[in-house]
Amino acid sequence: MKIRTNILLVVCCVLVIRIPGLSADNPEQLVAAHLKSIGTSEALSQIKSIGFTGTAHANFIQGMSGQLSGTSMLVSEGSSMGIVMNFQNLNYPAEHFAYDGKNVTVGDIGVGMKSPIADFLNRFNKIMKNGMLGGVFSKAWPLLDIKSNRPNMQLRKSKIDGIEYYEIEYRPRDNHGEMRIRLYFDMETYRHVISEYRVSIRTDVSDLYYTLREKFDDFRVVGDLTLPHGYTLEYSTDGNQSAFIGTWKIEVRDWKINAPDVDRDLFKAGK
């Protein structure tokens, strides 16, 4: 049985529905409700930068082994973003995903060696270029400005692990090629709780499957905003010759909203 049937690649049961209070052919209504779940339009307009520090935990299930703990840092300003997880481990020192408004760069975990998730984000760099990674942590989160971004969106209900969500199948105007993007929202609060990116590549040699899933939880008030304090990355690959499964969990401890001293060095990853 292929690895893609593992816990990270749960099959979603898609239902044909009519959404009470929301029009199934008007996903913009759900996006508007989602933005209200973060804060008022005035509060959102006043955000110039978002940053936090916290803890980080990595758990490698297949392809690598071990459980590590460390620290995390995220900074977002304009279209730029940097995410750092430091583990200070000889074999796995850190992760650094960065976008400076022009180029996506990711840190190496060894000389000329990238981790599987860093390699994925480097290869499919439009995830960061289009402001998708990090969800509402990103100042460039495309749902903040649907009119300008003009994506193609299809709204439905679906289930993951038995829990029902509003699902938007999201297609950016800047085509991501073979990638399929789905965004999931809580049925009652309209908070964005999951982003999922799937890529299937068929070659003469093998079929390759990649899945990155972001999860957001532990929503709490931060000033005039309601933001997630838990952020999880689940990444898996499945090929005929190799497979990888890993998770990274960030817990936010201290926020820096509109900080005057944004560390822009985080927008470019060192090698």
C-alpha cells in the first residue's frame, strides 16, 4: 500500500451542499467572514508587520528519525517573510524559510544539503511568493485582498478525520502548475485552520507524491486581533524508491506586532 494513504494524507469526503447563510457559488462571503474572525477592517489595515518568538518541536516519523526541541521565530512585513526554527543539533541544526519580496531562499542543514521540507518550499517557491505560507501570520496572506489577487475559488463542505469544514479549492492567478491548494475553515468561527498543498508527478521511472499541510489552532486575542498560537507543519513524500514523513510544531510565546525594529535579515536564508 502506498505511503500516501498515511495519516497525513487523509482522504477528504467531499459533499455536494448548500451552506446555510453562505452561498455555495460565492466563496467571497466565506472569505469576508474569515477576515472578520481575525479582527475589524480597521484593525487589519493598521497591521504593518507581524512577528513572534516561541518554541519549536520536530518529529521525524519516516525517512529521518528523532524528536527535537528548540526555539522559533517568524517575521512578516509587506510581501516578505522569514520563518526560523533552531534546534542546535549537529545533524539537524535549524530550518529557515525566507522570501525577501523577490527571491525565496531556504537554509541548508549540511553542506549543500536541504531538508525534505526545505527542498519542497524551494522547489515550489510560489507558495511563499504568493503569501500562502503561514496563513494569517503573513502580511501577504492573499485572502486579505481578494479583489487584487483575483484567485479562482470553489467552495464546498468536506470532512477530514471525521470533522466537517468549509473548504475552498484555491487557484491563484499566478498558476502553480500541478499543485492543488485547499483551504479549510472552522464551520462556526470561520477561522482558517488548515492549508493543504498537494503535488503529484508522474515520470517514466516512478510516481511521486508530495503533501504539505499547515494547521493553525489555539486561537487567542492579541491586541485587536484574534490569532492562532499553535502552528503545525506536516510534510510527507511518497515515491517508488523513498518516503518521508515529518511534523514541526510551533507554539507562540511573545508577539511583536508593528515592531519598529523588524529584523529584515530573516527575509534571506543563509547557507
